[in-house]
Amino acid sequence: MHLENSCAVFLNRTAPDLPGHGRDWTPPEQVTLQSYLDCVTAIVDAADEPMIVVAHSRGGIVLTALAETRPEKISSAIYLAAVLLRDGQTVFDTVGEAEGSLILPNMFMAEDRSWDMLREEAFDDALYADCSSEDITLCHALLTREPLAPSLTPTRTTQTRFGAVHKVYIELSQDRAVTPRWQRAMYTAVPCAEVCAIAASHSAYFSQPERLVEHIERIAKSRAELLPA
């Protein structure tokens, strides 16, 4: 994929499939925020030094949970048009700022509330508006039902742990899913050390991987400069 090629500068990198996503076929009714957290915790715990961790969209809730439980393992938490919640909030507590989003009017849920999904006819406009046809084809093949339990689980954070982690928000200014207004409301409520922007739709890792990597590399270098010689 484009982002993998663009990230060649980084010697150590990983992009895990969370439970119930991508090539992990865990049934959505079995997926919890804790199972997401267990997946990423194993990665940072195995690392020799603090990591730059990037989360996108609803993946932001996982990054926040990780920053609260393993703050010492995170050099910087980067939220890419990602859900960024205050203590006690769930994903759906923020939808009051979602005016104009193509997600909510096109979302449907399972009767047992174990998962939700976007209507297929809305995929391209909502998620891949500026992506190539090849990338869109790949995404259609990998999209799965979204386990709902993690989004309904209240975020738990403290100032001494999550609050102490260096955070950067990368706004996607043409996002039709997590709209710019929605993003700004979140990073205003939970201040970050830095906010920057990419003029891209929701899936910038496909449409503008080089620009995204520029930001990640710059942040990584600035954090490395703070390490003892």
C-alpha cells in the first residue's frame, strides 16, 4: 500500500488489524474495547522504547485507552481525524457536532446492537472521496461490520496519565465522515500539543500518504530530540 512504501524511512513500524477488522475475523459480538486495548498493548509492551502511535477515526478511542494505561510507552499520540474523547464520554456523545457528516444518516445497526455499518452506496463519498479506484476496490474488500461495544464504552482518562502524554491532532479538512467541525470540537475539548492539517478526505493514508508521513516523521524527529543524549 502507498503508506507502507512511504514509511520506508522508519525501521520499525507495525499496522495491526484490530479484532474484528481487516483480516482479523473475530465476530463483532465478541469484540470489546478491552480486546482492542489488549491487541495494541502487546505491541507497545514488546517495544524497547516509547512509540509514536497513530490512530484514525474510531481508532482514537483505542489510542486514548492505551495512553491512559501505558503512558510511559508512548512518545506521541497522533490522532488522524480520530475520535478524541473526554473522560466519561462515548463515541456517540460527540455526535452533536457531526452536522454534515455522511456517516450518521447512512449508518445502520444490528438488531442486537452488536455492530454497525455504513450503507454500501455511501462508502465512496463518505470515506474515499479523493482515493484512487484501485484503493477503493481494496477498501471495499476489507471493510467489515464495526463492533459496537467499544463505541458504547465510556472513555476513562486521568490528567496524570493520559493528560501527560504528548498529543497531536491531524485534521483532515475535506473529511465527509468525521467532519472538520466535529474534529475541531474534539481537539478543542481535549487540547493537544499541536494541531496540523492535511487537505484530504477521510482516508488520507491512501490519498495523501506522503503528506501524512511528512507529519509523522517531523513529529518523530522532534520527540527524539528530547531524549537524553
